[in-house]
Amino acid sequence: MNYLKVLSKSIIYVISIILVITIFVTILSYFNIFSDNIIKFFKLITPIISIFIGALIMGRNSNKNGYLEGIKLAIIIDFLFIVFSIIFNSFKLESIIFYIILLASSILGSIIGIQKKVKN
């Protein structure tokens, strides 16, 4: 039960960070503060940062094998992203590279989370 609590907390952090950054970028884009190139950059970097932070939190709350915890979180998030992209007909074969980058970000975040836990 504790594992599901940690997993759901990490997923909620990921979704919350994505929503907050998206709203912030949308507001700034509405007032023409950001150009199209900056919006494309935020579109790529927002999920990477949010999954990294979610995996960091998950890594701090797990006892061992940080990379496995990162893989589990990344598979869940990637599955959600793939389902949404299929629903909205935006799934491309090139987006698999992006999902692999998300997987690497999650693994790295959970490994760093485990290391930060050991030092404290």
C-alpha cells in the first residue's frame, strides 16, 4: 500500500508540474512575450523536467534499485502519453525517441533520488 502511495504521489507531481508550466507558457504566449521557438523548447523540456522531479521524489522514498523505480514510473507516464497521442491522432514514429529520452530522464532522476537519500 505504501508503494502505491509513493507512486501516485510521484505521478501527481509529474502531472502538476506539466500543468503549471503549460499554463504559465500559455499565458506568456498569449501576450506575445514568447516566440514560437521558445514555445517549442518548453514543449520538449517540460515533460523531461517534470518526470525527472517525479522520479527524484520516487527515488528518495524507495529503498534500493533506483533505476528500476525510474523505469516503472517512466513506463506508466509514457503509456499515458502514448494513449493521449493516439486519441488525438498525433502519434508519430519519431516520437519514440522522445519517449526514450523521458525514460532516461526518469532513470536518472530516481538514481539521483536514491543517492540523495543515502547522504542525508
